[in-house]
Amino acid sequence: SWPRARAHGRRAPGAMVRKSLGWSAAEWAEFRMWACCSSVWLFLFLCTRILLHMDWFRLCLYFSPGFVTMAWAPLQRDRSGWRLVTFMAILFMVYWSTIQCFPVQCRHAWGLRMVTDKGFYESDDAIEKALVMERNNFYVVGEVQDLSHTVFYPPTKSYKLTGNKDLGAESGQEFKVLLDPAKNWINTTHDRARVGKWVSPLTGGLSLDFLLLRAYCNLHRENDNTVHVYPLKAFGLNPNTLNATAPCPYWSCVMTEANPNGKLPFLIVLALMGTMNYLHYRLNCLPNNAFQTWFGAGKCRMWWAWFWAALLPLWTAMFIKTTFDMELTAFIQLQIDGLQAWYLDFTDTNNSQGQFHQILLVAVWVVAMGAGYYYRVAIIRELGLDQVWCGDTMNFGPGAEHPEDHNTFQVCVWRVD
């Protein structure tokens, strides 16, 4: 074993491999950290594939920030902030183009197929059947079992659902009739805003056509005969020039469904990755320094910056596409129009109350940012970041592009008892 090899004066296998490759101790430590962290990411990748039965396209897309970090971060020695920002911008365009080429085109193709399918779009019976199937994916009505009764009902009184077998178990036609007034409440008045929130998980909060398209795709999710799109058509390549098609499964119909609600998964991703980042550079208390030795924990690593630079573009692209059903240029124009409207309201002397609120909001932000900057040292010390600070490792400021240009000196202090 390795401890016995060290005790008898023999080299450990890792030291032998390092010597054969001609690497220094620091280079071998970085390779070991890269191999261990990459193995964990690959293990999570395979577990997601096996346990969730996810397709390769979405699996590779969602795990791509880790793979990009594996391939790119070890090659980056210069710490240029502009290089990091450029890297993020390029990746955002890559992710946006990928989503636009395949999932967005598939959703449009499914919608076109639905409106041209007269056997469905003009048939009330087919629509009612599809709506009931989709409703069953949202909620079902059934008898309360004994175990569920014990867990979810209070023990003070025995409840029995008798004589209410029709409670919520409406037919497709009745379910459709129930949704019609909800459609009017959502689109015309604000008096039933609460009802609109109840119906929005089914309708996407915007239109009942969202529910209808989702129900249509769900109705054909098991069919082998599905729609195909030309992904490269988004880049201007005519199908007559390059006849490359890709099938559109059920998930491609709902992946980019624009819904301003239901953004909790996006917050969970940021919280989970932030927690992993924090634990990696703070977890330095394990016995024998095992976590520090194998995973490089205990201090900030520069590859975390490249990981966030790869994750945030994907996160932003997916957040925009699942919130706004529009192109990138239209989204940018919408933000510019919003800023112009805010500026006009800010400078409108006739609306004194609204102008006062905006001035107060800007003042609060300026005071908060100024106080945070002034007390930054105290905040860092209070959070414990001064013990494992990232300034030396994650310096992307001026002069960090070529750290070898800096003068380094060493001070040795000897103590004689």
C-alpha cells in the first residue's frame, strides 16, 4: 500500500508516474485535481442518463458547462478579464444558436402540424381527449388510501369521501367548458386575477393555445412518425443545399414553452452550483487532507471562474427562451424600449409621484452600493472570506495577464530555541 511504501522508503505509484512523465509536484497536483473533479462530473452525467432516462441532446446540453471547463480551463494561464467576458459572449451565442436551431424550430413545427391537422384542430372530440390527458398530468382525482389518510389528514376526525365521485372527474367537454371562462378572465379582465393564477400552470399564463399544443404533443408522444426539422436552416443553409434533418420528440415541443412563471429550477441551479463552489474552497478540514489532495479544495481555483463563464451563458439563454417567445434582436429591442420608457417616466415633470418613487429607488441603490464598498473589508471578515480569500488566485484585474512580469521575493525567518 502507499503508506507502507512511504514507510519503507519506496515511491508511491503517483510519484513514479509523475517522475516518468517529467512533471513537477505542482503540475501533478493540478492533473490529479482535474482528473478527480472531471470523474465526479462524468459520474453525475452517467447517473442522470441512467436514472432519469434523459436523451443525449439535453443531457449534453445541460452538462456542457462542465465539459467546456474540463477542456478549456487547464489551458488558460493568463488572467485577463476581457478574455473571460469574450469567452462568455461567444458561448452565449453558441447556446442561443443551438436552442434556436433545434428546440425552437421543433416547437414551431409541432404548432404548424397541430393547426393543419383538421382531424384534431377542428374536432371537438379529439381536443377534449387531448385536454383530459394533459389534465391528468397536472392533477388526478381518486380515492384517498389508508396510508395517505394517515399521513396527510389530522387524526382528530375520520374523513371519508363518499358521494363525491364526480368531484373534479369531469369529462373532456366539461373540462373544456370550465377553461373557457378562465380564458376570458385571463385575457380580458383583472377581476379574476386569482383564478388566472390557478389556471396559469395549465395554460402557461398567456394563452390556452399553449395548453392545446402541449396536449397535442402529448397525444403523439409515442408515435414513431413525427415531425422533422432542418436545424441548419437557421444559419441560412437551404435544405436543397444540405438535406440534414433531425426528428422532434415530445420534449422538444415543451422545452422552450414561454412561461413567465415556474422559474424555481433556474434559482435552484444557481444555488446548487454556488454551494458547491463555496464548499470546494472552504472544505479543508477532512482527516489527512484527503479532499485537498485529491480535489484541490481549501482555496479558490481559477477554473471555477471559467465554469461560471460557461454556465451563465447557458442559464441566461434558457431563461430568456422559456420566458419570452421572441428572437434575440426583438428581446434586445424590448429591453431598450423599457429603458427608454423608464427614462421618460423619470424625466416627466407631470408625474411627480412616479418621479419621486424612481428617484428614491435610485438613491437607495446608490447608498447600498456605496455602503457595501465602504464596509467591504468588514463584510469580508464577517463572512469569513478573509481566511480563504480569492484575491491571489482569482485576480483578473489590470496587470494579471502576464503574472511572470511581476517581481517575486522570498523572506525566510529562522527561529532558534
